[in-house]
Amino acid sequence: MHVSAQVELSRGDDSRRVKRRRINAMAIVRQQKQPNEMIHVVDISSVGCGFRSRWPFFAGARVWLGLPGLETWPATVVWFEDGKGGMRFERPLHPLVADHLAAALGREDR
């Protein structure tokens, strides 16, 4: 007897398989009905980014991310703990756009 199966990956699983590039950039984040906040973006991929913030964020919060050279981009905070977090873009960036941002905002040891 043969049994066929189909494996579906959740969006979270897919995002971990996408290449992340380290960057060093300040960005503006806006939450609905809240003032703009500055965060430090530490890595980026086509599906999301990692960040640090002195202001708390809550998983599931919808935000608009403003990075240099990129129009404001909608995202959802996936996790946040001890000043570090991650967000998933509502619409993935084109991989070439993510690569361009990573090259332009590449991490520099200062």
C-alpha cells in the first residue's frame, strides 16, 4: 500500500531559508496611532529583518518600516525580547532590492 503526502511549509519556515545579510542602519518604524520610533536594523532578507530597539514591541504588531532608499514597507513584528526583535514583511522584497539594501547599508565595524 502506498500513501501519498504533501508537506506544507509555514511562512515562518520559509523565512529562515532565505539568505540574511548583516546591515547597520537606523530606520523609522511607525505603528498605527503611535509616534514614529527609531530602531537599529541589524540584518535583512527579502522576507524580513532583525532589529534592536529601546522601545518595546509586541509580537503581531503591524508596523511600517522606513529604511534609507526604500519606500515605507508594511511588516509584522514576529518576536521581540530583551531589546531585540524580528519582523516579517507583508510583501517580500525582490531579492535584488534586498541585496542592494544590504550592499548600501552593509555592516561596518566602528
